[in-house]
Amino acid sequence: GFKPVLRVDQTEPNTVLLTWMGGVCDEGQTVTLSTHDGTYVMQLDTHEKSGGGCPMAGVPRGIRVATSSPLPVGSVVLAGD
């Protein structure tokens, strides 16, 4: 799918994997992890190149996030793109 997905890295319990579908003309992404009212919020924002003329093609993207202790993935709200 096109929506971001967060899952635990099965080889490292203190690491989560965030994957999403980006575009070929994305200039970059910003990922922010914070807490709000006792809930973890992972915000994904995509920065697109301006100007247009970009083909509508998806590119799989992902990052590994290492934490000091296991992150309860079920309690993380994914927000943004």
C-alpha cells in the first residue's frame, strides 16, 4: 500500500522499521517521533520538488529507527503523508 507501515525489526527488538511509498520527484522526507498525551506519534512529511512535470511513479522508501528500549508499535500513531 501507499500508507506508512511501522513494524518491529525481528532481528533487533529495540528497532522499528518504517516503510512507505514515495514519489520519484520527492526532495526528501522528515520523520519526527514524539509523545502526545501518553501516546507515541510518528509524523512523516514529504517534501516535493516544485515545478511539476514529474511522472506519477511510486518508489518504496524506508528507515530503521533504533530506540533505547522496545517501542510498543501498537501504541504508535502514524501521521502525515
